Amino acid sequence: MSRSAADATRFTATGPYANSKTAGAYQAPDFGKKQSSTKSSPQQLGPNGQPETPKEKVERLRAQARAARKAQAAGSGADRWIESGRKFANKAHKGMVYSLIAASGVCGVLTVYSMISLTLYNRRQRTLWIEKELATLKEAEIACANGTATTEQEELLKKEKIGAIIKQKREEEKAQRPWAKAKRFLFEKLNMEDTGANTAPASASVVEDADKSRGSVMEAVQAKQALDTAAAKTSAPLPGQLDVLAENVEQAAKTKTSSWTSWLTGR
């Protein structure tokens, strides 16, 4: 059993030390007189009725010293009240710390669960919304083809066409970037190398067929040009509302998508 330093046994030195003698006349020792024998202190008895051993004596003395310290530390009623309040505050502090740790863990678990649940819910709702919009667009296309489209359906079709035009312009802008050009060049070169060996035998027959059909093609082209010029002279069709709207959107997309050097050149 471990014990504190306060419970340790203290031993006093018994060596010879110089000390001052008490005042008084010196008396010679009387060797003739018979010295009276000193009475020894009665021995303490142990719990079993036998004389106590040194170990039991040490334990008894330590218990007495501990009891004396406790009685001294108890003090008055105010001291006891302060000590009890300190113990209560210590227990309350420990309980608060453990409860905060537990609450933090529960809050963390709830946060992770709510994030996952909301993410899955948003994905499901987005899928349902897309399906609903596609169904509405399909109904509008069918109604427009039948000639029974309402104003809302016509407006929806216009917005869809505008969105398709803007998407096409963005794809064209991406295709004009240096990285896209380099990637397209590399893939086209690889495809040409792969298909070069397969198309070599068939190229001769294609050239012969092209020479034979060149005359007829030229005649057909000339006839088509004559018909086009005649139709242009007779009637020049005016652009429709959708054509004008598409042209305006195309011009707006061109003006908005300027290069990253426009702030330097001022264009």
C-alpha cells in the first residue's frame, strides 16, 4: 500500500551533540548509594492480547498521527463547509466535462448523418425535377407540332432553342482553346495513321469513280445555281421571329466571350 510523505516514519538523530548545561552546583556522583531502578512504561498490547510487535506499533502511531491531522484540518464549521463545497464543485466540473465530450460526439455524428441525408435528398429531387422538365418540354414539342401549343409552351420552346445556341457557342469557344486544338491535332494524327493503311487500296477506285461522275456533278451544280438565282429574284423571304432571336443571341454571345487579353488591348 502506497503512503504519502506525511505518513513516513521520522527518525531523530541520537549522536552526541554539544549543548549548554543547566545552572547549578556541581555534585559528585554518589557511588555508595544504591541507584533506584527506573520503572519502564507499560507495554502496549496488540489486538490478540499479545504484546504488540514493532510493525504494529508503527502502524498504531501512524494512525494516531493521521487522526490528529484530520482533526486539525477539520477546523471550524466554516472550514468543513468550504471543504464540502470544494468537493461538490470538483464533482460538478468532472460531470460537466464528460457531458460536453459526449455532447460533442453526438453532435458530430448527427452532423455527418444530416449532411449525407441532405446530399442524397437533393440528388433525388434534382433527378425528379429534370424528369419533370423533360416531360414538360416533350409535351410542348408535341403541342407545337400539332398546332395546339399555348403561349407558355411557345415561350418554353424559345428558351430551349436559345439555350441550345448558347451551348453550341460555348463548345465552339472551348474547341478554339490551345489545349483543345493540341489534343484534337494529336488524336486526328493517330486516327489518320490507323486508317491510312485501310484506305490506301480503296483510294484508286474512288478516284476513278470521281472522274466519271465529275461531269454530271458539274451539270447538276450549274442547274441548281440557275434555280437559286431565279428564286431569289422572284421572292426574298423575310427572317422569322426565331431567326431574329437566334441572331441576337449569337451576337450577344460573341460580345460577352472576349479573350483574356481584352483588358490589355481595350477591345
